[in-house]
Amino acid sequence: MNIKHFPRRIGDVAASPDARDTPGGALVSVHVVPATSSTIVVAIDVGKNVAAISATDSSRRRVLPPTHVALTRSGLDSVVTRIQSASDASIQVRVGVEAAGHYHQPVLGYTWPSGWELVEVNPARVAEQRKIFGRRRVKTDAIDLDALTELLLAGQGIPVISRSDVCAELSAWSAHRSRRVLTHTATMIQLTTQLDRAFPGVGTVISDLFGTGIGRLVIAEFTDPTHLTKLGTKGLIAFAADHGLRLEHPRAERLVAAAADALPTPHAALARQVIARDRILLADLEAQITEATARIAELIPASPFATLMSVPGWGPARIGNYAGALGDPERWAGPAQIYRASGLVPAQYESAGKRRDGHISREGSVPLRRALIELGFGLRHNEPAAKRYAADLKLRGKPNRVIGCALAHRANRIAYALVRDRATFDPGYWRREES
């Protein structure tokens, strides 16, 4: 069976074992096991094709000085051989790799010697450690290895465990869909710009060109306003009817009038050529988005997120984004950690016994933050209790961004409870969150 590796728990930002799991507080470590006298830590800072590696014992003596090796099986084999030859077989070895996107995945897939522990280290924690060293604006491989070494000796890191195929596939399709949606949005913006050059003024008649049938008909057939002028009002209504669209006479009149009054623009013919190619690209992107959404809908019932389909306003797209950003739910100790990791918690300031909260920190996972906000948005527009909650906040003068964060916080707790309990949604979840 094809198994992908993934960390067990999120939470390797606070090194203190006394840190508390308080809402809005620092993300606490769930795996703090300081190195013993018989421990060697191996720090790995990965690049695209090369990794910087060093090994240090618990007395901070270098077993392996900083060295660069190719990210290949033979490259890592040579490092393992050098470490084993310089240490006793009974010594515990902890291998820590900075979780640098997809670059570090080959290191996780490598077969390390039996008994060696493999952990991931949060890149944000490495950056914080550089600040402690006084190297906030200086980033080198050697400094990063020193920072990783200190974190590993302090017991930081997320143990890597196997991840099931369904969770890995769900994340992959969700990421694929998100990329296509971003490209689709950018292409629509570009097409709108070109349409302004080819048919100035059409946006004053049709505000949503892509969301209406007549808007898409204009993009497909009438980017040249002279064609629309020649067709006339009755001809446009008949043409729309032939394409299965009902166009009212007043709007048809406004469209024809806008076409007749449109100013000629330089290179309008060139803009129409670009529009034709963008239409082909949009159709392909929409087909890919539909395919990805359908695949996500097939995978969700077999995943830990199956019960989320019972929530009003949460469909395959929103659940897929949440699942893809969250990863394995077993990694998380509770909803508070998830919310902190999204960066939606306020920044906190405390000095001389006085404490205040600032704006949301935005320090965390952007995809997770967007996914939680989308879940809250879905509740707000589909769940009666959520609608009342949002309306109450609005009456109290709260701005939309605050309402969005409040609903994202509530949606986060509900989603976590449903996944944890394997239960379907009922209004009682909302009442329990209010109590």
C-alpha cells in the first residue's frame, strides 16, 4: 500500500514544557523530549537539490561538521555512514528536518537506520531561533543548522508517521483544485481587461459578465460591438433565445445602445484574439475544477472528514480546502491549536503587568486561515443559528472582518468536534458552542 509520511501533531513553537494550551496563546509543543547524554541530533536544512547537514551530540560537540550533500539516496547514505562510524551503536539519534514545503519530502521518504527518530521542525520556529542568535536578517545554511540543532537538543520536533492514502489523495486534489481556481480567477480578470479594450462600456450594462448567461454570450459572440449594432434589439433577443437564454427587451435595448455608443479603441482586434484564447483556457480550467470537485466528493466519505458533509453550507469544495489545509486530524491536540495555527488569534502584548490584545496575528497557515473563514461563511449563509449570531454581532456594531473571525472560530470548533466524535451535525453543536 502506498503510504505517505506526515507529522503526528502540530505544535512545536514553544520550548517551555510549562507552556499552557490557552486560547489565543502560543502554540505549545506536544513533543518536548530533551536530548540525553547518549543522544546525537542530526540537523538537515534542505534545498531544491542539495541539503546542508550537521550532527551534534548532547554536549554540543560536532560529530559531523556542516556539509552539503546531494538530495539522493547515495548522498544520504554517505552521511549515515559517517555518523555511524563516528558514534557508538547504542547512541540514540534524532534526525530533524526543516519542513520546507515539498523540498523536504525526499528526506522523509528515505529509509533511515532502525532506531533513528525522524522529526519535522517548524520553519517559523527556526526563524525565531535565528533571532535569539541575533541573526534576524542574516540567513545562511550554517546559521540555520545551528538553530535546528538547538531546537532538536531542546526536544522540539514533530514525529513523522505514516499517512493513509485517502488523506494524502484528498490533500492532493484539494491543492490541485485551489491552484486551478486561482488561475481561473486571474484569467477572468485578464479577459475582463481585454473586453474593456474590445467593447468599452459593456460593463455598465452587464455588471457580472461571467455569472450570467447573457454576459457569457456577449464574451463568446459580441466582443465586436459593431456586430451587436447590426443585429439590433429584436435580433439580439432572438439570438439569445436560440442559445436558450431569455433576454428582456429593456436590457437588450441598453446593450445595443452601448454597442452603438462605444468608442473605437486601438488594437481592439488584437484584444479580441486574446479573448478568444482566454475563453478556451477558461473552459479547460472550469472542466478541471469540476473534475477535481467531483473527485473530492468521492474521497470525503472514506476520509475522517465524512461527517462534515452534514453541515449546512459545507460542500465538497469547502470541506476539501479544510481537509487539505488541516492534514491528518490526529496531529492536532484540540481546536485551539488549529485556530492558532491559522493565524486568526490576536497578537498579545504584555508589559509591567499590563496586557492587551492587538489585531489578528496572521502568523500561520494561509490556506488554513482561508479554509476556516470559508467554513464560517458557509454557516453564516445557510445555518439559521449562525445567521442570527452574525446578525446580532452586526447590531452590536462589529465590522465584517470581526464577524468573519467569530464565525471562523465557531466553525473551527464545530468541525473539530464532528471529526473527533464521528457525529453528524445538529443544532445542538451550535448551542453547546454558545454555552
